[in-house]
Amino acid sequence: MEYPDYEQRLQIQLERLQSTLNRAFRSVPFHQKRLQEHGMDPLHVETLSDLSRLPFMERKDLGEHYPYGLFAVPLRDIVRIHTAPGTNLHPTVTGYTKHDLKVWREMVARALAASGVTALDILQITFDSGLANWGRDYKDGAETLEASVIPNTPLSLEKQLMVLRDYKTTVLITIPSAASQLVSYMFRSEFNPTGLNLKTLILVGDAVAPEFRAFLEDRLHVSVWLQYGLSEVPGPAMAFECRNHQGLHVSEDHFFPEIINPKTGEVLSPGETGEVVFTSLSNRAFPLIRFRTGDKAKLISEPCSCGCPFARIEWLGERTDDLLTINGVKLHQTQIIRHLEKALGFAPDQCRIFKKQYSYLEKYGARSYLEVWLLMNENLFSDEIKMLQKLIHNAEEKLHENIGVPVKIKLKEIRTFAGENR
Amino acid sequence: MLRIRNLKCYYGRIMAIKGVSLSVAEGELVSLIGANGSGKSTLLQAICGLLPGWEGELAFRNDSLKGLRPPAIVQKGISLVPEGRLIFPPLSVLDNLKLGAYTRYRKKQHIEIAQDLEMVMTLFPVLKERTRQAAGTLSGGEQQMLAIGRALMAKPSLLLLDEPSMGLAPLLVDKILRTLVQLRENGITILLVEQNAQAALKIADRGYVLETGRVVLQGNSQDLLADDEVKRAYLGKDYGDFYEGRG
């Protein structure tokens, strides 16, 4: 793959950044107003580092401008609309123009190619409903590479394994906890990994610890590649591992990364740990200007021996905010509670929320679900157990539908409610 | 080859170019499109040194063009084919062409100049038939060819053209643009300013869209030709075309 030299890249990034700002300023009231409040005009951004003078964009802004308030093109130019769980009551809605989709396809294809995927591969995509958007993007990217794609379909573990085995899948794209779930299922059902053609496992949604990576590589006889993306402003593969597996290359021709101090907002130098902030450089429909991801990482500025000139990030897996990441889906406490209220039909007096892992699984990165504890009191109590069960069951289903991750609701007496989470 | 960063140009106190960054690589044909008054011609004039007082960064082959007068810029290898041709009507076609090479006569490049004259005549045979004729008596298309020929006589490595299709019949526009493609194949880098966006993008490698002194879009020309916004604003497609079939 050919890359432009440093000066050229700098020029391309600056040109794209400036026209992105010009378009956002011209077409999106939100961006125009905020720039003006800071006494700024796009023409004040003369270098990439001038970007640090602009205000941040946060997850809550996406929800507040539901549904189309942040679009920079007329709706007639939009060819695809994606919905992702937001951090509040409203989901996050993003749009794509024809050109945006083309850019994403090529970007995902490039990231897949860096993981060694070729037209000869058979690629299987497995995500939960909360990450369905990524499933589409990976399908498009893989088809661009002319690989054979088995698109994302919700399947039971048994069926998943059947497809993996019978369809001779060579590349599996999924989240870390699902991969670990697969391993334990295979071993429990006495299925030897030698029965698979799988050679590449691409993990997204969560960072993986080195031991976990080694565990998966060992049990599945594969090499593991990590890719990074944003689920609410799809999509995936904004950063990707190369053959060296030393950090993730950011697709810098389309996204400009900054690492900031999450408390002060100040930009940190390479090597320092902070929050990743992205600015889109080519997005037409949905420009992101200094979008705070909440993900912790540090920038590696040394060039990589693979030849790809894009800067790398070391993705640390921790968060700078109080979002829960469940199977790659990011959720906020207040958002969960609001959805819970809607699902129950009333506001519970007290509740507690936990991220839990299914217990029968291996110790590493087991598949997670959301557990909600409700305090049992007179308001909730009914002398008919059936009624209670129905209420809980319905609430679980509704909540699952709205936030895209599995949910368990437990009723707790006052003594156990305050107790330890077990 | 040409690198522009944060260019600002003024007419008095009015800022006509508001922080434009743009680049042209060696061997590329780049089109700059935009509506009337978007600043396209201003940008070309700044590059050629015809509009001093600009701010920002204008570099040709990594050398700044700041403070250089037009002849010095021509000597560096940049030639302009100005809007409305601006040939010298009373002078003969031959004299017009020779004037294009005037910075080279001082360097005593007579042999090379004769060769280039031959090259221009081969490129535009109609000029050869009319060498002695006063330039003012040529047709519009022939005058445009003469203006391009004159710019080529300076032996530029970067050719700038300001609305070469203006006022020409479609057939002639085609001929002029085909010539540009040919020049690019001969190794000349081209920055083309056009209102005829469709024609300009068809022959270009890449394009920039200028709007009230700012770049709002850039990309390879196939993408721009297919772009809904470009179609609406510059390719003369009516809004009705877009609503059709959408109820």
C-alpha cells in the first residue's frame, strides 16, 4: 500500500480539517454557535495544533440534538441512517452520504487488509444487536476486499459453531467476551479447535489484556488482531493493528486524534496517558469536531516498521467517564435508569446497576450482561407472584430492546439490597 | 509542487480569500470550481504575484513566493492564462507568442524559444496559418489558443488557467480542454479555474470547491462529479431532479 510522505500528509490533513470546519460552521447551527461563543471562526485554525482552541463535543451533545440536529447535509443527500444506544433517553442517530459510505468501506477494507484478510478469506461477523451497525460496516468493508462474507445474524452458540465449522470460516470478527464464550462452549462440548479453518480473530469493542490475547490465540489456534471504533458514531476500524501488533494505527487521513487530560482538557504530548479525542476529516453528513470518546489511551509517535505512517495509539481499555462497557456497547447509568422507568411503567424507589459476567465461563473476558437490582417494598409488592414475574420479564425484554445488551432484573429485600454485589 | 496554506487575500478591507489551503502535486491536473465571486480568480492572481499583500503561505517547489514580482514568478516556472485571454489585439500572432517568452530572451535562449514556438504551432495548427495576422482579428476560440500558446512560451512547469472556456462554443471548449489533457501528458502541471464545473472536473484528477473565499469540499474529481451538493450548486441540476421519485 502506498502512503503519501509526511509533508503531503500534513497538507492533506490540514486541507480536510479546514473544509470540514467550513462545512460544519456553514451548515450546522450547533457548531456555528459554539465556535462563535468561543470567538472563533474556522479561518483561525491554521495548523492542526490550532484545533486545540476549539471546544469539545461530547456524547450528551449527540443525544440533545436527536435525531438530525447535527447533520451537515440536507436529508435528501443521506443514504443511510444508523441508530445506536445513546447516553441518555434518546438514541444517537447518525447519517451517511453516498460518499461517506464509500470512505467507510475503504477504511474498513484497509484495516482488514492490515490484518492479513484477502479475497480468499471466508469472514464471519458476530455481534449483539447493540453493535449491529458495526456488523454492516464490516460486511461492506470485507466485500470491498472481495472476501466471502457471512453477515451478522444473531445465532445461538451452537449454530455459530456450526457455521464456523461447516462454512470453513477463516476470519471471525467479534467482541472479546463473545470469543471467550465461544472457547468455553467448544471445550465444554468437546469440540477440538483443529476442526476449524479459523486463522484470524479480529476483536473489537473492548481492549484486550496480553494474557487474554495469548489465551485466545492458544485455544483457538489463531492470531488475534485488535481494532478500535466508536459505536455511536459508527463505525469500526478507526484504528487498527498492523502485523507488528504494537499499538493501533489511527486512520489519520480520515480522523485526527488528540490525547487530552480528561480533567483540564489540555492536549497531552505523545507517550502521556489521557482521553482520546477525534475530529473527522472527511465525513460529510456527520462531522465530529473534537469528540471526546471517554477511552483512555496514549499516543505512540515513533514510526512503525510496518511502513504505515499513521500514528499509533496504545488502547488501555479504561474509561475516563462513568460509562459501563457491556459487550462493546457503552451505557450510562442515568440512561439505564430512565429506560428502566419506561420499561417498568413507574420509577423504582431504589435500584442498583451492575455489569455481570455469565458465571460458567472462563475467567478471561467472559460475556457480560447488565444486572439490575430493585428494592422490594410495598410499591412493588404484589401478592400474586405471577404478576411480579410478568412485570420483571417484560421489563427485562424492553430494556434489552432499548439498550441492546442482555439484562437480568432481580428483586431484593432490604437486607440483601444494600449488601455486597455477588 | 504548489502548496498553499491559510491564504488570505484582501481587496481594501474586504477579505476575499479566507484562509484557503490547497495543493497541486507534480503532474496533476487540479480544478478549482465555485460560483461567481467565490474567489477563484483572486487566488490565481495571488499565486502570480498580481495581487500583492496576501497573508499566509504560498510555496512553489518549497520556495516561498512571498514578495516576488510577477516576472520573477514566471521565471520560476508559473504561467497564467488570464480570464478573457488578454492578448494584444494589434500585434501579430507571432509577436504575441514571442512576448510570452520575453523573460527568456534576456537569458539568450533563442534556440529553445524557436523550438517551443514550433511546439505551440504543432499544438494549435491554426495559429501557424495566421502567424502574420493581427491577434485581434482571430475568433474567440483562436484567441484562447493564442493565450494558452503565449503562456506556454514561458516554458512553465505549472500552468494556471482562468476560465479558458468562457464565451466559447461547446465544441471549442472541448478542444481547449482536450489540449489541457495533452499538456498534462507532456508533463505540465495544471491548475484550472472554471465555472463550467462539469467540464473542468471531467478532465481533472482532483478538484476543490470554493465558496465565498473558503474551501468547502475537496476530493478526486470522480467523487465530486457524483456529489449531490456539487451537482446542486455547480452542475446546474435543478432541485426538482432530486425530489423526483421521492414523493
